[in-house]
Amino acid sequence: MELQKPSPQPRQPEGCLVVAIRIPVRIFVLVLVVPVRLVWDALVVAGRFLLDTLLRPLGRALAWVGRVLFVWPLVGLWRYVLVPVGRAIGWLARVLVAVPAAWLYRYVLTPVGHALAWLGRYLFVVPARWLYTWVLAPLATGVGLALYWVLRVLFVLPALALWRWVLVPVGRVLAVVAREVGEALTHAWRVAGRISRAVGRVLGTLFRWIFVEPVRWVYRSVLTPIGHVVRDAVLRPAAQAARAVGRVVGGALTSARDVVRQARADVRRMLFGEPRQPAAVDRREPEGPAARTLGSSTTALTKD
């Protein structure tokens, strides 16, 4: 079943009292709301930054710690200790209490209750009903009529007059004032939001022209050419010289290593003599296959 939205009621024509109340109230509320809206927007920005950078990660960490320290132990305690113990206690209570109590209620208390109800009906209910029907009801009817008219004359009629001639007009005036104050607050809040956004844009533009643009101009027009000059005149020649020095030092170190290696070999030769040459091993196999020619008659079959 679809819900149908009620059609908006046409607004009634407003009188001079409403217009006279609306303009001063809106001006006064706007003056009060603009600083509050500025402070509110600043607090909202700070709160969002604090929430994204500190509170949300801290909350996640605390939630994980809480699960580890409290939730998982409690779940384990509930599942593996309390639930079995509760089931055992429930079974004992059913066997020791519920079954005897049901038997006592069914076979003892129910018959006794029926008997007491039948004695109480004829001792109290029937006489009380007769007394109410034939004595109290007629008497109460007359007394109630008299009280009704006394209360109507003393309280109801003055209250109706007070409501109709005093409270309703005052309430209408207060409703108009409250409605205008509410509309003025809404309008002032929207205007204050626009003023706050305009102030933010002005401050952003001032910050850009006072700080960002000068820094950008200094970086683009001063620091970048100076950096290029320093790179081309100082850093690049220094790097080339450093590479040349590195190559010279590398060559010198290589020559020094060769000299040290040769000196170490000479010292070893002086102290221990020439290294022993490996002895020739007599092989059963020929050193290499002999080349065979067309005029050679020596073969494997004719060889001695």
C-alpha cells in the first residue's frame, strides 16, 4: 500500500502585523547567527580533520583491543562455561521445582481455589451486586447529577470562556511570532552560510596572493635560474671532475693491487722456492688419435 503525500496547503494572505514582526526579527537573527555560523563551519572543518586523522584510527584500534580483551573472552566464557552450566541448572530446576509445582497446582491448589471461589461468590459477590443494583446505583445517580452541574457551573464554563476569549487569541499571536522567528532563523542560517563561504573564498584568495603566488614567482623566476646556473657551472663540472678523479684513483688502486700481488708472489718464492710442477702421468691410452693417410699401411689389424 503506497503512502500518498498530502498536497501542500495554500498559504493564507498575511497581514501587516506579520510583516511588521518579520523584518526586525530577521535582521536581529541574522546579526546573531552570522558569527555562530562562522564558528560552526570552522568547528566542522576541524572536527572532520580530527575525526579522519585521529579519532577514527584510534577507534578502530580500541575496537580491536576491546574485541581481543573483552568480547572474545566473554564469548568463550558464555559458550563454553555459562551455557552448559545454565542448561544443567535449568534441568535441575525443572526436575526439582517445576514438575512438583505443576503437580501441586493441578491436584491441590486448583480444587481448593474452585471451592473458595464458590463460597466467596455466594457470601460476597451476590450480596454486593444486590446492594449496588438496588441501593448504591440510584443514590449515585442523583449525587452524580448534582456534582455534574456544580462542576460545570464552577469550573467548565469559566474554563471555556478563558480558552475561547483569552488563550486562543494569545496563542495565535505567539504562533505567528514563533513561525516568523523560525523562518528568520532558517533564512539567517542560509545567508550566514553564504557569508561564511564568501569569507572563506576571500581568505583563500588573500592567502594565495600573499603567500602562494609570491613563493611560486620566487621559485619560478629566481630559484629555478639560480639552480640551473649552479647545476651547469658548479655541480656538473664538479661531478665530471669527481668521475675523473674516481677513474684515476681506480687505476691507481688497480696498479697498487697488481704491485702488491707481484711483491707477495716474490716474497713467497724467496721463502719457499718455486712451486712444484705437477708430475706427468703415464697413460695407457694414446695421447691422441694418429692421423690416417691414404699411403699408410699400419692399421689396427696389421699393428705389431
